[in-house]
Amino acid sequence: MFVSRDIENMAIQIGSALKSHGLVLATAESCTGGAVASAITDIAGSSEWFERGFVTYSNEAKREMLGVAQDTLTRYGAVSEAVVREMVAGALYYSHAQVALAVSGIAGPAGGTSDKPVGTVWFAWGIKEGQCFVCLHHLSGNRAEIRTQSVGIAFQGVLELLSQVTEVV
């Protein structure tokens, strides 16, 4: 379980890594409702390495703001690998960032199904003109706990992605 101090420390590390590579970050969030961007902007000076955040809670917002295809949403649902991949691509396309992350899930307490129970959260991370990495987590806890865990996982993924960057994109 992540606590606010862990998240703050990871955000500081992300900022340092992005600045050292001359990169900036954009976020595309659904179930976290802007919590990732909020944790980033809690860090003084984050405007040097954080470009913008997209809070796309509805399918319509995902389509309009990030270019997620209606066919993808219909075929796979908002909580899916395909959607978070398109969210990352859209965040990179519709921003000036070189690095992006996306998160879409079911934080509960309602909204889960047998196929996608509460706590199902998909994550994606990508670099402009580079690869996109995706993973699925099945989290437990109440709504606030699932959202906090999601922020921590999103940050871990950015740190892992940035550890593989060898040159400025």
C-alpha cells in the first residue's frame, strides 16, 4: 500500500529523471480523476517537467480529448488494454510531452462485473516515437485505497520507463 509520503517521493524522483533527460510528462486519467496530476503538481517546480493532464472520466471525453476510437470503447470497454494504449497515444499526440501515462479502471464501490471486478485497473506508459508498455492490476480496498494504489503504480511505471531512457527523445 502506498502512502502519501511514498507518492511524494516518487513524484520528486520522476521530476528529477525527466529534467535530467530534458523530457516532459503528460497524464491521461480516468478512474483516478486527476489524482496523478494533482500529486505531480503538489511538487514545487513541477511545471518544468509536467506539461498537462487529461481527466477523461467519460467515454465521450476519451474520444474527444484523446482520440480514443468509439470502436475500441465498444469492443473492449473503457477499462481495457486497448483503451489505455490509445489514451497514451492521444496524450502524446495532443500535448507537447514526450512521455505519457494512462490509467483506466474500476475504483468502486459499484461498477464492477464478473469479467472486470472492482479493483481492475489498466495502466500504460509511453514515449513519443517509442514503445508503449501496458499492465493490468487487480487491486483491493475501498475506492480511496484503489485510487491511491493506482497513483503509486502509475508513478512506478514512469520511473521504470525513464530508467530505460538513454537519450533525449
